[in-house]
Amino acid sequence: MSQSRTQRIESEIQRVLATLIAREVKDPRVGNVTVTAVSCSPDMRNARVYFTPFAAQHAPEEVRAGLTHAAGFLRGELGRRLSLRYAPRLQFVFDETVEGASRLTSLIDRAIAGDRAGAAAPEDAPPRETDDAEPPHPERTTGAEPPRR
């Protein structure tokens, strides 16, 4: 199967699943879920559905359990709405990229704030020593010449 067709089907599956989960799934564990990506196997028998709970009231594992419980219903509706001969078996996976991106953004923001605070320090202040600074060499600080070999 061509890669462009697979990508088109994956995007259609993502669109239809997002609509189905938002409007049809009544499981209280699911709540508001964003379907971030869909990845199908080459034979289109299995599909990994990556999701992120939006304003989650439940832990991601509970949301995944609710989605897995509704997987049969979602698979049937997906096959009907997309007129697929074989609807793929759905496997739900919590997408951690959003949390990772949020964590990296906060680290970058803290680093920038630290740089700005360091740049705003008065010019007369002595430079700050860091833990990774190399201790002064004893021969260089005493003024004595090193022994000759």
C-alpha cells in the first residue's frame, strides 16, 4: 500500500475518532480527549491511537482504560463511517510528547530568567564561582616556579 494512502487513512481515522470520542463515548473516565496521532500497521489491521487528556479529571491510565473499553464500539463505527472493508483494531497509547514539551519549555524559561538575572547584576560585583570551576593550581598561586625535570 502506498505511503500517501496510508497517511490519508490515518488522518481520516484521527478525525473520525476525535468526533466519535467527543460525541458518542459516554464513559465518565474518558472526558475530553485530544487524539494527537494515529499510526497504522502496513497491513492496516492495527492502529495505534495516541491521545492526550484535556483538562483531565482522571489519570491517563484510567482514560486509556475507558477508551480501551469503548474500542469495539469505536472500531465498528469507524468501519461504517469510513466504509473500510476491515476496520483496524485500536490500541490506545498516552502521548507524552505534550508533557515533555511543557517540561522543556519551563526549563528553557528558567535558564533565560537566570541569564537575565546574571546580566542585570552590577558590574562592580565579583564574578560568581560555580561548582564546576577548576580550583587554582598551587604552583601558580604561590609565584614559585614549578620544579624542572
